[in-house]
Amino acid sequence: MATIENKFPGKDVSADDLKTKIPLVANYTSKAFRVAGVTFNGKKIPVMAGPNMVESEDLIVKTAKAVKKAGASFLRGGAFKPLSFPYRSKKYNESGLDGLKWLSVAKKEASIPVITEIMESKYLDAMVDVADIMQIGSRNMQNYPLITDVASTGKPIMLKRHYGASLRDWLGAAEYALIAGCKHIILCERGMSVAHTHKSSSRYLLDLQVIPAIKEMSSISVASDPSHATFWRDWVPPMSLASISAGADSIMIEVHPDPKNAAVDPLQPIDFKSFKSLMSQMDKTARAISRKVL
Ligand code: PEP
Ligand code: MN
């Protein structure tokens, strides 16, 4: 591990922080680990793919089969969603406990493990039966009681970075999970709010520098989610390849059978055909740095 010089403290993580504020993060040594038969931080980079929202049983089963066939290791999809505005319609509505049931059908029918977001501790019991990895979303990154409750289930956690959080804040949140007993944690970069994002429809800027920054301090697994970061499907393939080049240990990608008609964030998912082709491009990129995707 590189030594962090602390001659000019004040910006973000200091050498002292590593000792006194985030010792479990700094000393985290689980280099490679397995979740539901999938190895993280090994040579092969796992890809988690699926729709933003678990819209229906048919959609999630169909998507699970397609992404599995293309080589994805995990099915993603939210039954509980932190939607930005409170108004709902028949289409734009969380599927909740029904969605969890549909995820478990998809998991069985496609034989693929599941990562899904938990927003409230009251759903923990329902979640643990379905989720192989519990996702804690950006908006809950600093919800310490939720992090603590999820960590105490013993399930692996993927902690997404809040779009305004410093690395120091993010690692502080990860420390809460580790202190509560979480054995396997994945930190997912999903784009930062910045003044300038190159396109009115691209909401965030993918912070790729954070990947080597984390790796200087910890062996914690780092994921990248170019779909939420770019909010723009055409940019998902190049930023996925860039994420792999920057050292991401896993990649999360939104995939939908009919992207333009996705109930949530229809600008960001890619279709099955593009996903298959992206898997092969990611594999080529990974092989250039002695890793692989397929
Ligand atoms: C998601 O993965 O569906 C999601 C809501 O992500 P984020 O928390 O990064 O916005
Ligand atoms: Mn989303």
C-alpha cells in the first residue's frame, strides 16, 4: 500500500484519518472474495446488469436471461426506488414487495444472483431472502442507521457514493458498515454533481480518479456505474471501458429490453444487443491489463 504523505493536509483523506477515523477501511485485507459463486477482485471483472426498476415479472425474467447469456454475473434492478419526485403514475411506480418476488423468480429462472437496493430497514427480512448483495444507494450513503442494520445481516453491501460526497465521507460511511460486521463491501462510483457536465441531459461526471485514489489506501473492491453517471446511453460504452482501464473491480450497467420505454430514466439504459457487444469490448479492454470480463 502506498504511504500517504500528509505534508499538506486539509483537502481530503489524511494519513491521520487512516489511523484514527477509518482504520477498518485502511486495513481491509479481503483481496478476493466470493458472493453467490461470483469472485470479486479476482482476474475476472463481474458485470451487474439489468433495468433501473423491476417493472414487471416478464421484464425482469427476460432481462435476467439476456444479461446472463451475454456474460453478466449479477442481475440488478430496484423494487424500491429513491425516485427524485414524489408523484407516481401506473407506470412510474415502485414495484416494492411484488418486485422482490419477481426478482426471485428471475433469479431462479435465469440462475443468476441478484443485487437490489434497500431503502428502509423495515424491509430487511424481505430483502435478505432475495438479495445476494444489498445495494445502499447514493441518497442513503450517510444513513448510518440503515448501513448498520444492513451490515448486521452479514450480507455483502454495495455502497454507492453520494454525488456530492468527498472520498473521506464515503470511506467514513464504509467504516460504519465494517464496524457493524460487514465482511464484504463494494464501493460504487456513480457520478458527481459538478458545475459542468458537457450536455444538458448528462447529470453527473464520472469520477474515475477516485478508483486509483481508493486503491492507494485500501483493498476494498471498487465498482463503477457509468449508466447513472452519464445518464446518456451513448456514453455508457466508452465510460465502461474507461472504468475498466482505471481499475474498476466490477461494473454496473443498466440494460432494458426497450430502453426508450423504460419506466425510469429512459435515456440511460442500453438494449440487449448493445450490451452483448459492450461485454465483448469490455473483455478486450480488460485483457490489455491482464484481467477479463468474459
Ligand atoms: C440505482 O442503482 O438504481 C440507483 C438509484 O443508483 P444511485 O443511488 O447511484 O442513484
Ligand atoms: Mn437508478
